[in-house]
Amino acid sequence: MLGALRYPFMLFRSYLLLMVVATVWSPCSALAAEAPEVANAQFRRNLEALVKKSGLNAGVAIKDLVTGGEFLINGDAVFPQGSSIRIHLIAELFRQAAAQKFSLDEMRPLPDSARTGGSGVLRHMTPGTVSLSLRDYATLVITANDNSAANFITDLVGMENVNASLVAQGTSEIKFRRRAVSRYAAPNAPENIGTPRSVMRALETLHRGEVVDRATSDAVLGVLALPEVSYFKRELPGHIRFAGRSGSGLSYRCEAGIVLVPNQPYVLCVMVKDLRPSHERTRDYSKADALIGDVTRLAQARFMPVAVAAPRYTRDK
């Protein structure tokens, strides 16, 4: 008799326990599911606040290459890119090498037609004495922002082929429109352009291994990750690799690339235009560089909080 009475009581107690657990667990589950969306919304608001506070005409594109989350401000506005276009120039060089049009290790002399002013070291070399491998020309394009090396590769692969590849991969908004020339020699030369969204997609394509194949894409990333002066890199911990390229002109600044955090890589792109020179300088990047630094630090806090909290490393520049 007691056993018969005890059994319904035990069932009732189990039912109550399940109800309590369900009541407590449901909000927790909902909160856990909601947390990423809350964090994403806050991150986006913080980005918007940084751009608004800067007072600059700026665009930002950040993509989490693990979850696919995208954060865009003025993502479809057109901005000058300057030397950042060389990301795609190097990609085209390796694409054509993969198609066996030439070998990256073959030696080629630097023709006088490629020599130009501006940044780089090749313009200072004695004419007729320079002969480098195609791979080494690419290295100079990234590490020294060498205009003469960039012109040599542009003439080799064809500007029209760079643009055709950009169209084929779905990033037609990026346009390679001029060889490297001195701004004083050709002040009205058309500027290389792109949108934050299109640059982000091109970098994502590279990260996915879709520039020909995985091996080719990784080889491109290897060149892009070589040391160069970049405001993104200045803010990153020394052990974190950054594969990208900076660009600037009299009135604009552009930084774009992939922050290669182990297990948490992300695309980072900041473009600024309509900068005004100060009274003391022909060009003044101080506000643009401050915004780039702020965005970089904000992204670090989201994607690698442990690195942000750790002691900073010294990076060779």
C-alpha cells in the first residue's frame, strides 16, 4: 500500500524537478544564443562611434573569417586605394605563374621604362645593373613599396588582366587604373579605387584559397605578410602576422589586409578620403592614422582579447 502511494509521489516530484530545471535553463539558453548577436551589435555601434568621432569621410570593413560575421561602415562607398591595389597585382603575378606563363624564379632585368620616382630603392640603382627574380620584384613591391618594381610587374602581367581577374572573382568595384608615377609628374592621373566591401571580399577569397588554389593563395599571403610599414602592424602584437598593404595619397589613406590570428583570422580594412593638409604640412595623416589605430585596437579587443591584455611585443619596422 505504501509502495503504491510512494510511486505517484515520486513521479510528481520528478515532474516538479523537470519544470524547475526547464524554467531556469530556458532563459540561460536564450541568453547564450543571444550573446553573440548582442556582442556584434555593440561592436558595430562602437565602430560607428569611432568613425563619427573622427569627423572623417571613412569606410570600414571587418570580417570574422571563422564565423563569417561582417561589420561595415560606408561599405559601398568608393575610396582611393593607392598602393593597396598592389595586393591584387601580386595575386595576378602568382596567378599567371601558376598558369605557367613564366616562373617566379626566372631572372629579369629592370627596363628603364619601369623606373619612376616616389618610394622604393630600384630607382636609385645604376641603370643597366639591376636583374632580379620575379619573386624578388614582388618582395620589393610589398616590403619597400617600390614603385619601379610595381611598374615592372604591372607591365609583365598587364593591368587589364588584373582588372579582369577582379571582375571574375566578383569584386569589380576594385579598379586598377594607373601605373606608379610621381604625383608631381602626373598630378591628374586617375586613382586606383575600391570599396571597403569589395576589398574585404577579395581578401576573403584569398584566405579561402580561391586564388587559383590553396598553394597559390598561401604563396600570395606569404609575400603580403612580409614586413612593411603599416599602421595596422604598428598596433598589432609583434607575434601576429598581417598580410596586406597600405596606400596613401595627398588626400587619402588606405589600410587593408588579413590579421592572421591563429584560429581567429579576420579581415581589416579602413579607407579615408578628403583629407585636408595642415598649415605645416603638404599632407596630414594624423587624424586618419588615429582612426586606423582606434579601429585596430577595437578589433583586437574583440578577436584576440588575450593578446590585448598581455604585455606588448616590440615589432621591427
